[in-house]
Amino acid sequence: MIHQQIISKLKLEPYTSPTGPLAIHSPIDGQEIARIAETPLTDIDSMIDRAHAAFLAWRLVPPPKRGELVRLFGEELRTHQEDLAHLITLESGKILVEGRGEVQEMIDMCDFAVGLSRQLYGLTISSERPYHRMMETWHPLGVVGMITPFNFPAAVWAWNACLALICGDTLIWKPSTKTPLTALACQNLLNQAIARYEAAPENLQQIMIGGHQAGGKLAESPHIRLLSATGSTAMGRQVALKVAARFGRSLLELGGNNAMIVAPTADLDLALPAILFSAVGTAGQRCTTLRRLFIHKSLYNPLVQSLKKRYHALPIGNPFDEKNRVGPLIDETSYHAMQNALRQAQQEGGTVFGGARILEDACPNAYYVRPAIVEMPQQTPVVCTETFAPLLYVMKYTDFTDAIALQNDVAQGLSSCLFTNDIREAEYFLGPAGSDCGIANVNLGPSGAEIGGAFGGEKETGGGRESGCDAWKSYMRRATNTINYSDTLPLAQGITFDV
Ligand code: NAD
């Protein structure tokens, strides 16, 4: 049994028990792969206390030395890349090449964080007062809570954890109840790195297994200095309100409704594979999945015909079979959400191609679907909603600025792209009147970001930025320091205050 081998290789047996209340099913065939315990809600306060005690020690370890732990963790990932990729595929259903890619992204993140551990720079600032010096300094923040989704069960955690660790924070991770084994495997690999490192306090990271109530406890606790929550906009809305009520800090990475504009000068040899990867890759279950395609009227018919031909020939099935490009949906709820959206789209004037369930006889407890293309006369309510499935709405446009306005006219603001060879269009799209998304690309698709750039989106996507660039600042507190080395006490703005 492949799942028993994977569980054993990643040393997950101690977490499993035949009577554990939480059953984990693989979306590949619906089979139960393990049962595990949930964290009692009554234990969460003491977990947070332990994380805080660990923080008091970890914050004093110099950042480059903290980086050494992340370097060792990266080595563990390199050694176990194949096993972890298999577990990600088993638990989330993404094809194996994408499982491997997810672990590679974690390794890249480790490398990035190790370098950054020597570059947590602050500014020096000119003071208006003589013999004064001003500077900003960055300090560890505290306990960071992380809530993560099923579709990137390891990488989303790594984006946060690698940065939080080098920034001197300690961690409590609540993974999705659909993919907790991947989280426990990551914890084991981190523990192996910690065992080879001399300076880590106990409880540097703890895992909390549970659903929305457990996540809610993290959101409510004033000792969670940063809550990083990745998932649906509905989830973000609930946790953000709780965090805001206690004036806490949240970092939100929520739903997307990503678009591509294919302009008259587009190179279709680039656009076509970009559409395919971003619309059907990960079975349409990426936050950056392409969901809305605006095609110029001059290219509409040939491009839609080519797309339908490619969709018809897509290899769909077991994600361990390396010839397949589309695996299963995560579960039955997700399948029904897709079918409901297709029905609504038809009622709103859409013409549906694909979308049916397949492989039902061979896998009655799994949900494989043929990805759908829905030609829409306009951008109706269903198009403005994120349905987390391989469902691509296609619309025709005439005027370039109208296409941009439609692209921006949704509540979400994660990722967007334009295919064009017209430099004026490209620059306009990237400028202040162009795309309003956190990610805007030219001549490549909306999904599959590199870790070097800050990742995140605007509006109902939550506004957070994770991963590269200066995202580390979210995991630290900033202090402005002014030092007076004169023998007088001049006040700012020239104020005199003689008493
Ligand atoms: P989800 O919102 O159902 O669950 C995400 C996490 O939130 C899980 O750990 C879940 O247990 C927890 N949760 C749910 N409700 C909660 C509540 N009320 N309080 C506290 N915790 C709660 O999302 P999902 O189905 O696992 O993932 C898919 C969604 O995630 C999509 O909307 C996708 O766009 C989004 N996503 C966004 C990004 C991003 O970076 N913007 C990345 C990946 C996924």
C-alpha cells in the first residue's frame, strides 16, 4: 500500500491511531489513509504559553544563527523531497510533478531566508537636531499563528515559517483538516533539523490539529502577535474581525479570481500553454488559477477552438501516474460547488463545454472532472465568484481599456496577466490605470509565482504579502530610536518649553 510506505518513511506512525477521531481520506480514491487525534481546545492556551516561553529565548539568538537552523531544515527537505512530494500528492491530489514543485518552493524559501538572516536592515535617518542620531531597528515580534489551506499544504507554511524563524518568532501552525499529515511530516523534518542544531529552545513550533474553532482560538488570543491566515475570503473575514477586535496584526492571503487578457498582437504559441497550465493545473485549485479569460474579438474563435481541442485531450486521472496532468478535486463538496456554478452560469447565459464527472465507476469515492470552459456573453455574478475548481469563463472584448475595467471589476485582486506584443498596452497594464491586482504579468500566466517577489493580493484577497522581497517586515516589530549625544535637550520642531 503506497500510503503506508509514505507514512512510514516520513515517520508519521506515532501520530496515527485506529481510533483517532479525525479520519484523513486521499482524494485520489477516497480511501482512508490514517486517523489522527485533534488538539483539545482546552490545550490551546497552554500551547500559546509554551510558544511564548520559547520566544523569550529564541529572540535573543542572533539572526544569522537563526538562519543556520533554516539552512539545516533546507537540507532535510532536500534529502526527503521525494517522500514529502508523494505525501502532498496523496493528501491533496495534485499531480506528482506539482508535489515535487511544492517542496522545491520550500527549499527555495529556505535559501532565501538564510540569506535574509544577515540582511534584516533598518535605516539611519537624518535628525533635524544637532548631535542627534536617528535609526530604525527591527526586533522579533512574538508568537506567530498560522492557518493554512489544503491546496498548498506545505509551501504556504514554509513561506511564513522560514521568515518567522529567522525573524526570531515562534510558531503555532493550524493546517487544514484535509491535509494534516503533510503538516506533521513538515514538523518531523523541522524537528530533525532542530536535533542537529544547538541553540533552539523547546516548542519553537507546535502543530494544532483542528478546524475553525481551533483557528478561532488563535485569532482571539492576544498572545498571538501575528495571525497569518491563508484560505477563502469567508474564512479571512471571520478571523480578521476577531484579530482586529483585539488590535492584533493579521496577514491575510485569501481568494482570487484571476484574469488573462489576450490582445490582438498576442503570441498564441505562448498564450495557449499558459492558459492550460494556469486554468487546469492543480485541477483548478490554486489561489492563482486562471478563472476569467478576456480574448480580443479578432482572436476569439480560433483561440477558443484550440482550447476546446486541448481540453478534450487532457490526460486526467491518478496524480501518481506521470502521464496525467489533472488529478481529482479535493472532495465531494468541491465537486458540487463546481456543478452548481456551471448550472448558474447556464442560467446567466453561458455555454458550457466539459465539466462532467469522469472515472466514477473506477473511483466511486473520488471526484475527477473534465475541466470546463464556459463562454459567457458578459461578466455575470457567477463569473465574479471564486469557484475552487477547473472552471474557466471566457469572454470577448473589443476595447483594451474596457477589458482592463472588466478584469478589475471583481471583489478579489490577486493575480492578472496580459498577452501582447504591443509595448504601449504592456506598460499601460502595469501602470496606475492598469491591473489593480497584487500580481500583474506580461506574456506569462497568472499562476506559478517565484518566491523572490512578495506574493499576495488586494481587496478581498486580503492585502497581505508573503514570501520574498521585504515580506519579512510583517514578522518583526519596528522601533524608531533617537540618540542625543549633545549636552543640551533641543525639542523637535524647534519648540521651547522653559519651566
Ligand atoms: P478554507 O477557507 O476552507 O480553509 C483554510 C483554513 O482556514 C483551514 O485551515 C481551515 O480549517 C481554516 N478555517 C476555516 N474557517 C475558519 C474560521 N472561521 N476560523 C478559523 N479558521 C478557519 O480554504 P481551503 O478550501 O482550505 O483553501 C482554498 C481557499 O484558499 C481558496 O479560496 C483559495 O483561493 C485560498 N488560497 C489563497 C491563497 C493566497 O495566497 N491568497 C493561497 C492558497 C489558497
